[in-house]
Amino acid sequence: MRRVVVLAVGLLALCWLASLVAVVATARRDDAAPADAIVVLGAAQYNGRPSPVFRARLDHAAALFRRGLAPLVIVTGGVGTGESLSEAVVGRDYLMTTGLPASALATEAAGHTSAASVRAAATHLRALGGRRVILVSDGFHLLRLRFLARRLGLSATGSPAPESPITSHSRAELGYLLAESLKAPTALLFAR
């Protein structure tokens, strides 16, 4: 019996290690390719201004748009507790100040979780007849987002925001990478 327990624990440890390696590898790889839309995952906003993490994501999405990789940027993110503006609206407004045309921007403010945000973006994109997306977030987040997008019938690539303050602080990023090493397999196996 002890041998079975040790074997089971060892197998779980190997699976977790494989998940961690996959999360880190995805976090470090930018595989943006031509798509129907760029989907930016929301992050905190402060009184109508994107947080530094959100701004890094938005700036990166704007750069991808300017490279001609997609004709549409969908910004996601709901209204936080005690706030009156959604992350999506704040993100759209910020992107317009960077010179992106309003006609190339869409918002999906229904989501309060990553899964809900990806689901809302997928519904929006399918209504337009598209299915190819570039997901923009912090690198640690991208493997789980890709699993969620694929479950929803999207063809998804990922493009991590290179200037995110989280990426530049390795200690903070480590915590996120470890958390995602548990969340990503859960999304792969159980997300709908």
C-alpha cells in the first residue's frame, strides 16, 4: 500500500512539474500570427486609468494591431467592486488615445473571470464570422487562456505583454507561474 501511495504522489509531482514547464514555456513564447481579432484580457483600472499591468497589455495589443496582425481589438473585463467603469471600457478609451480607431475596437465587459471574458470574446467573434484570435495578457496567464479559447472553438495564439511590471519582477511572477501550473490543467480538463 505504501508503495502505491509513493507512486501516486510521484506521478502527481511529475504531472505538476510538466504543467509548470508548459506554463513557463508558453509565458516566454510569442506566437502571434494573423488573426480575426486581438483579445486583451482586462486587469485593474483606477478611476478610468488602466493599471500599469493593464496598460502594458493594451500597449502590446496596439503594437500588434499596428503590425497589421488583426483588424479588430476586443478588450475584456467587467466592473470591479465599488467601481462604475468596466475594465473593457477603460481599455477601449485608452487605446483610442493611442491612435487606434474606434471602428477597430470592441468591448466585452460581461466577464469577471478569465473564463467569462474569453467566453464573451468568443461569442462576439463568432457573431462576426471569425475564430482566429491572438490572446494578449501576461505570459503566465496564456496557457490557461489558450485552453479556454480552444474549448470554445477558437484557434488561439498567445502574445505576452513584454513590458508588464509583473514580468520584470521575477519574485512576483514566480507566484503567478506556480498558481497557473495548477489552474491551467484544471482549465484543460474541466472548463466548458
